[in-house]
Amino acid sequence: MNLIYLAIDDLVRLEFKGTDIPIKLFSSFLSYTKDRVPAVGFIVDTDNEEKGRAVLKELRKTPETAAKPIFLTCSLGTVVDHFSDGVMKTVKEAYERAKSIHKLIDELVPDIFSPTESDVYRLLGFLYSRPDTSLIPIKHWTFEKLYAFPLVQTVLLDPADGTDQWLNNLKRRRLLRDAALIDRLRHCPKCDGVHLNFIDVCPSCTDLNISQKPFLHCFTCGNVAPEEKFMIRGGLNCPGCAARLRHIGTDYDRPLENYVCNGCDHTFIEPQVIARCQHCEAENKPEDLVPIQVHSLEITERGRMAVRSGSLMDVVELPDIHNSLDTSHFEFIVDWSLALCLRYPEERFSLIGIQLQNIIELTDKLGKYRVTELIDGFISRIRIDTTDLITRTGQYNFWILLPKTDSRGCDIVFKRLTEVKTHAIQEEDITLEFDAVTFSAPGDIRANEPANLLLARLEREMG
């Protein structure tokens, strides 16, 4: 395959004549798209930042070229360089590097780079073909969160639900993981903004108008005031008791207080610090700010397997939440709860079973990854409490254990399920359909029915 040389400025800065490297020369990305010759990689030759940014964004946004190696002939700034695979000094260097990346791309299922496939594959394919590369957040004061992943936003055509949420979803599904710690920020608890202004205010009235002045302390009457108030008749005289202050340490000293509020006249040692958010104007104490760590991201082994197989695993896999259990542990706790109810009739617990109905239809219409997102959103909207437990049995069956919940409380959660369904409609006018069943103990307990038989019976009622 050919190494595509895009001479954007109508200049060829890297000499390639006389080499045996297969090279196709184009003057623009548009001229290349008219030909579309097979490419092992691209060299973008320009020293203009805006032109380089436009070409790299087009290459990364196009599914067929999103993961292809792209090189520059000179640095075009931090963000634009981030879109590329580096600056190359020779065509041979670029070609050898392109072949090593493309060799790994050839290990992947070709269909994952088709325009109809999920954006996730493009990102995972990009990282898979560059084993030593991680997603590095770029820092710039104009970014809303100070750090951003412009490469991800470019590859993914700027996901509508936000890059942070999108990447967190991939981490939650264990396709990506945190790598190196880059920074630690404090976020506004109200709007999640990171552009904060720390201001000193009066601890008494929170007035911004405070001054730092030298203070004196009169030993005779204990008066503490700014030194300027002791300047009476050309000497130091206490304004409280009129005592003459001649010797420091005998008549007076300098106290710790060195601030005065020009609004309420309060004196103090240290001002109060307030963090004012530049996004929403909220004022917070520094200790109330939310600490957030900023990491680079790397592909996991699970992500590597997903992109090699062309399957993002089971689309109805349980989200990685702390209160999800495997089936055996879930059944053990249900058995224990049943025994507890039989021994202590005042004990209560309930079960809700959910059977998803139209997953195949949704997958055909929306694709695997969007269905996964839909189910994740469905489960998160149910608002599983920290004391509730969830498991999965069979391909499309979920179970929720509600401790200390009687039939009335179970009905409230069951009603919430119906309300959640109305929020699961996609633009194709397709709704996530499901059947559900409830069980409340001790009222619904059958004699000699262990947890595995109970779940099997309830599952038949849903089917």
C-alpha cells in the first residue's frame, strides 16, 4: 500500500525521489478523496497550524482513516501535534513507523472501521495499533474542565453526551483504564467548573474590602487597633486610655492581628478564603470543593479483545457497580433472607425480576454499543440504593433484591420501572421493552422453595 503525501502548501519538504517507497502525492485532502488509493499512512506537509488542524481533523473524523498513522513534517502546536503520530524528519522514518502501526491494524476486523460501526471501535483500534500510546489529556485555560481529550472529540465527532461521560462509560465497562496521574484539580460542587478565583474576605461579614495594616496592643487597657489610630499629637498614645506608649515590650507590643475590615471594622489575624466559581458565580469554602484526579487513559486487555473480535462483549452485561453480585452469591443471600423471614416474621424483603424483550431488534436498529448505553442508562435510572443487590440470570434477565422492603415499598420501585421506560425512547422511535415480576416476603413465601427454584418460578411467570 501507498504512503500518501499531502503537500498542503504546494511544497515538498521531505525528499522522496529516488526511494523505492510507494508514495502518492496530493495537494489537499479533497484531491485525495477523489482518488482514495489504499493508504498505509499519511504525511501532512504544512507549517500552517490552521491548515494542518483542518486536514488532521478530516482524516481522524473519517472512519476509514481514523486509526491510520498520520505524520507531520514540523510541529504545529500541542493540540494539532496530538492529533498526529509525531513529526518525522525523513520519508523512510515515516514509512517504517506507518508499517508497524498498520501491521497491528491488519489484526483487527476490517468492518469495525466502516461508517456504520460504533465510534468505540475507532478509538480502541487507534490505541490497539499503538501499544505504547495512551490518551493524554491536553491542558489549556480555554477548556471548560481545564483538561480535555481533543483527539477523542475529533475521532468521535464530538459525542453529544459529553466526552467525559463517554470515556467514563468505557472505563466502567473496563475497555479503558486510568494510567498515569497527570494532575489533581478542585471542582465547583454546584456546576463542576474548575476555573476558580480564591479571594480573601472578612471572616465576620465576608466583605471583600479588607486591608492589611500594622497593629499595636496597649498594655495599660488592652486596646488593639491599627497603628495609625495610636498616632495622636505627634506620638504614640492609646486612643482608649490616653496612655503614652514609649517602650515596646513595656508599654505596648505588636499583636498577631494585622487585618482590618473596612466595612464592619472587625480586626483579625487571617482572612477567610472563598473560592468563587467563574462559571456559575457560586462561592464555596475551599474544603467544600470536589477533588478530582486527572489521568491519562490506556486500553485494557478486555478492550484489546473487544476490538480484535469485533464484539464489545455481551450488550446486556451488568454495569460494573459495587452492589452487583454473581448468581451464586445472590442466591445465597436470598436463601439467607428466606430463612430469616421464616424465623422472624417481622423481617421483610422483596425481589423484582426484569426480562428484556426486544434486545435483538434494538441491536439491529441501533448497534451493539448504543444498546449497551441504553441498558446502562435504564439500570442507572432505577436508582439502585447502596443496600440493594442486583444480579443477572440468563441472557436478558435481571434481579434486584430489596432488603427491609415490604410489598408496598416494592410496588413503589416497580412503578419507577414503568416511568423509566418512557425515558428509553430513541430517535428511531424504538423503546426498550421488558416484562417484570415482583415477590415480597414473608407473604409470598412457598414452603420448601429455595432461592434457585424461586427465581426459576418467577422467571417462568415473566416468560
